[in-house]
Amino acid sequence: MTLSPETAAMLTAHDLLDRLLHTYRKPLADELSGYANHCRRMLSFCLALAPQAGIEDQHKLAIAAAFHDIGLWTDDTLDYLPPSVQLAADYLSASGHAGWIEEVGLMISEHHRLRPVRDARYPLVEVFRRADLVDFSRGVYTAGLPRSLIRAQQALFPNAGFHRMLARRGLRWMARHPLRPLPMLKW
């Protein structure tokens, strides 16, 4: 079977994502499947929102996807953006991609921003933000993607309790930090 260049590139990006997630299998524990599927859906949405993305951009998106929420587990906090950005920066430095730190860091740090990110230097930051919102909203927000694509990704990569886990962690955080109920949100 011969794959189209687009399909081959997507599979390569997902392979990188899966390899990165595998390194965090211990802190993710029973929630690995839910987080991994969230990341896979997100990455698929990113690639659909940015079909012009070349291999380098696809790798940046895969790395950002792997690390974007990882601080939830590594630091056991709802204020997970700073540790997630740091872990991604450490990985990028160690893997010879220090030049990507700013862009990937912005993808992670801005993915819960409520307003669009307008940065002509790094258009993937807004693509990443929109893709996360598509998945977080379970397809209520589509970012212009066909609902059939969203449903197909949801079927291919099931939720596996991801949203339930977010609600549970969020409620636990809010009870302990009522003055900072959602520290990851940005205006």
C-alpha cells in the first residue's frame, strides 16, 4: 500500500507524539490513554487547520501536543502551563531543537487563551489554540472543521475519561484555591 505524502507526514507526526507520551507513562498512569487520545485528536485537528504545514511544523505541533498539559501530572497542579512549557523546553534543548523553544512554548502557554493569538511570526500558536478548543468543547466549537472529521477523530481516538478527569481535578483545585479557580485561562 502506498501512502500519500500528507498521510505519511501525519503518521510520522503521530509517531513522534506517541514516543514522547510513552516517556511520561509513569506519571500519566491510568490516565495515559485519555490524555494520549486528547493529544492525538488535537494534533489531527491542527493538521487539518494547517494543511500547508511542512514536516518541521508538524513536528513542532506534535511536540507541543505531547507537552501542553503534561504538568497536570508531573507537578500535580491545575497551574500546569509553566511546568509544561519548561518540560518542552528541556526536551527541545536536549534534542537539538533549541530554536523551536519560543514557538512551542507559546503554543503551550497560550492554548487556553480566550481571545485569538495574533502573532505573524508564529501562526501555529493560533492553530494550536483552536485545535485544543475543538477537542475541549467536544466539537461544539468546530473552528471551521467539518463535523464529520471531528466525529471521525473522536471515534478513532475515544475520550477514555479525559474530560471526566479534567472535571475531577478542576473541582479539587477550586476547593483548595477558590481565589484562583482556573489559573490556566488567559484573557
